[in-house]
Amino acid sequence: MVNDEALQMIENALKHCMRPSKSIENMALYVCPKSKISDIKHIRTRYGQLRVVPGIYIPLGLSYILEDPTGMKGRMYSWVSRYADIKK
């Protein structure tokens, strides 16, 4: 289960990625393997189910949403948390 603050951050990032031609099924949340959320396979958001992918090169505290390449031009990307957010 994801806490409310984390879910709000994820949905805020998704808001910037969602377009009529984009689908949440093609997107994933990339997180540090040491983070608590990395144990979860999918997160239910207001946009649908979002896959969670632990990335071995992602430091603890950083996370982002990235669209899988689908052969279409352009790829959606949005930070969920980054160093500037952590230092606050």
C-alpha cells in the first residue's frame, strides 16, 4: 500500500504525461530497489494501474515515470521525486 503523500506525488507526475494518445499501460514508475515502494508490482492511480520497476542505477529518494518506447515519436517522462524535493 502506498501512502497518500506518495500517491499524490505520483498522480501529479502522471498528470503531465497523460495525453489523448498516451496510455498508462505503456508507462512505468522507476524507483530505487532499496525503497519501500519497490516491493509493489503495480500502483492503482486515478489514471489506472501503473507498473513499478526497480532500477539498479537509481539512487534512493529519486523516482520518475517513463513511457516505454512504442515506435511512436516522442516519449513521455516526468520526475516524481528528485534531489531538490528531498532537500526541502
